[in-house]
Amino acid sequence: SVCIRYHLTGCLLSAAFFGALGSSFLYGYNLSVVNAPAKDIKAFYNLTWLSRYGEPAAAETLTLLWSVTVSIFAIGGLVGALVVSYLIKVLGRKGTLLANNSLAVIAALLLALGEKARSFEMLIIGRFIIGMDSGISLSALPMYLGEISPREWRGSIGQVNAVFICLGVFTGQLLGLPEIFGHVSRWNFLFVFLAVPALLQLCTLPFLPESPRFLLMERRDEARAEKAFKVFLGKTDVSAELEEVHAESRAQNTLQMASALELFRNRAVRWQTITVIVTMACYQLCGLNAIWYYTNGIFEAAGFNKATIPYITLSTGGIETLAAVASGLVIERIGRKPLLIFGFSAMAVCFTLLTIFLHFQDSFSWMPYLSFISILAVIASFCSGPGGIPFVLTGELFEQSYRPAAFMVAGVVNWLSNFAVGLLFPFIQNALQTYAFMVFVVVCVLGAVYLLIVLPETKNKTFVEISQSFSKINKISQMPDKEMEDVFPVKPGQVEIGDGLKGQTASPNDINSFTNDINIKDSNAVEMESSF
């Protein structure tokens, strides 16, 4: 088949920008926003406890309350991931993103007003709700972006998700500086800010179309799907795109939306499912979240002055954002697989160097600077591929009927792994000291080896072609009829047709006749099935 060249339209860019602003941006922001005001929030907890019970909270109680406040974000994310497949069936991709903004606004109110109400419970509930918001958006947004993007731009548009996660982390670090909101009298404004991206998305996304694939394959609304394709692609003739979706629909072995249980039972998607689970687990277990959660402690251990740590931490968010942008610019040239393997391999090398530098940090005065450079290199390596591509892959490896269940499974793995890192890393660090990061070296190496052996390249391929590339490892026969390659214009009046007629051309009338034959066969098959 011939690759059709598309240009990026304002509508497509707007959907990516505002979709990510109210979704992945908030996820990144909440990863870093609690670091700066941690001491002030603990002091508020202690004061509240004192006013209620007439005595200060015990050290263990205070630690428990703070741990719950931090970790309940991941529990909320897990709940969001579990319900997202139901929401996107009922509300659609765009509708789910819009409804999700209500959670962000509610969370912002609870987190911002908790101090005024003298209620640390409001902060804990607010963190749970914003976790739910993130769990939903990290599934709904990549699905939406993957389905509205032309296949030759699918990777770059999908990486917008990663770029805005990094921007969110950087913004949380920036606003948390003592000169801005990282002060005992202003820390609640850090949480007021949560409502701003959500409200911006709420004001813009209603004017953008729903996913045309969702409209055509799940709502059977061809008129709206055609209109959505025209708006997103900036062209008047979208017959080829409609036929591609129709062909994908015919190629599916089920027209019903599959459940997570059916995803695990179906041999045709077995290795796609395993690949998503492995990639998403490595995304969280590769160690970057350990750096985000415990950045201040790591830099203190490396010998940096406490007063300079917030500014040093700010540089990590900047490097992360630059690396994510660079990855988005090259992903369609280099491909998903090389970037993922490079990212995990480079992280393994950088974590090894960080372990060496931390081990010898007391021996040389300049050693903490090498530790700092290693941390920056870890972050840049992560964002070069593993930081965003797992979400792109989850949307690409499955056809329409399996995609919601796949994102639910990926989300559950993502948030359980996130919670495990936050919970277990302090114990690992206490047990292994400077060798704690070697655990992540093992994860990164195993992830890179698995992807090298199993993952096919997916760039510039249709969803059916990607599914078929797994047929050998899944031990199922390939579909003899590559329906996704049936109709692609080559030049006015001519198209290339299937492998059986390779080198020949057909007129539009021939193609219409061919398509009608397929439709007649399909209808006859339905009549025969109903007669039985």
C-alpha cells in the first residue's frame, strides 16, 4: 500500500494541546507538587491534631498521615483505571475527558480549602480524587489521540501526552519554589492551580469532534465520523479513511467491546497483552518515580546544600521536558522500538554510574556533581522513549474492540507498580543503601531484552497490520485478505489493490464493484447465520 501524506491541522493540534493540558499535565503536576510543601503540610497536620485532641501527634501518627496522603494518589489512579473502560463506552473518548474535569475541580476545592476547614481528611480525599482523575485521563487521552491522528503522525501526537506530563512535573517544581507558593502561608495555592487546566479544557474540548473511529465503529454514525475525519485531517475527501475503518471493522473477530477477561483468554492478542503489561510495569518500576518521590533526600545524601535543592530539582524537570519534546520530534523517523530499547538500556547504565558515585561521595568533594549529572542522564534517558511510548503502544497494539480493555489492564499495572515503588523503595534504600538503584538496573535490562526479542516496529502501520505482525508469535494463521490495504489512492483515477493483483491498477468503478461484492457476501453470511 502507498502511504498518504497528511499535514497537521489546527483542530488536531488543538485536540492534542487542550486534551493533554487538562489530563496528562495534571498527572505530572501531582507527581511533584507535594514535594515542596511537605514540611508545611505536616506542620498543618500536627496543628490540627493538637487543636482536636489537646496534644501533638506522635511521630508515627504524623508519618502515617503523610504516607497516606502521598500514596493514596496511586490508589485513586487504580480506581480510575478500573472504571475507565466503562466510561469510554458510555461517554466516548472526548466525553470521558470532559466529564473527568469535574473530578479535578472537586479535588482542587478539597485540597485548597482543607487548611481553612482544619481538616487533613479533606487533603487525603482530595488526593484520592485527583488520583482518580489521573487514572482516567492516562487511559482516555492516549486512546483519543491515537484514534484521531493519521498513522504517520500517530507517534508524534501520542508523545504530546509525555511532553505534558513532563511540563506538569516542571510546573509543580516551579510553583513550589519558596518565592512563589512554596511558603507556609501560600502552599494551598499550589492546589488551587489544579482547577485552571481543567477549566481550560472544559471551555475548549466541547468544540472539537469526537474520535471518528469511535463514532463509526461503536456508534455506527457514519455522517458524524466523516465530518470528524474532515475536520481533523483538513481534507474534503475522506473516503479512504472511512474505508480503512470499515476494513478494520470487517477484520475484527468480534464486534462487541471485549472485557479484560476476554483479553486474557483470546490467543490472538496474547502477546500484545503480555507486551503491554511488561512495558507498563517497566515504565513504573524502572526507577524514575523513586527519583521524583525522594528527589530531596537523594540530593541531600549526595551532599548538596538544603537551600539549593529546590532549584537543583527544577533543572531535572526542565531536562525531562526537553528530552520528551526531542523524542516526539524523532519518533516517526527512528520508531518506537529503538527508542524504548535505547531508553531502558541508557537508564541501566546511568543508574549503575549513580550507584558508583553515591558509594564514593564521601571520598571526593566533586563526586556529588557527578551524582547530579547521572540523575539528569537517567531522566533524559527515560523521557527519550519509556516516558511516553508505552501509552502510544497500548493504543497501537490492539484493534478497536480490544482497546478499552487493554487500556484498563495497562492502567491497573501502571498504578499498582507506581504504588509499589512509593511503598517499597524506602525499605529497599534502608536495606541496600547506595546499592538500592541496582534493583532498577535489573528491571531496565530485562525490559530492554524483552522488547528487543518480542516487540515489532509499529510506526506508520495500520492497527490491523500491527495485530497481524503478532500472528506468528501468537501461533495463529494470518488473515489471507489484507483488507486494510484495499483502498489507497496512488494518483487520480488509479489505486493499488491487493497482493493477488499486485502491479495492476483499478478504476474507482472497479473498486466500488469490489466493495459491493464484499458487502453482498457479508449480508449473505448474515442471512445464512440467522437461518440457522
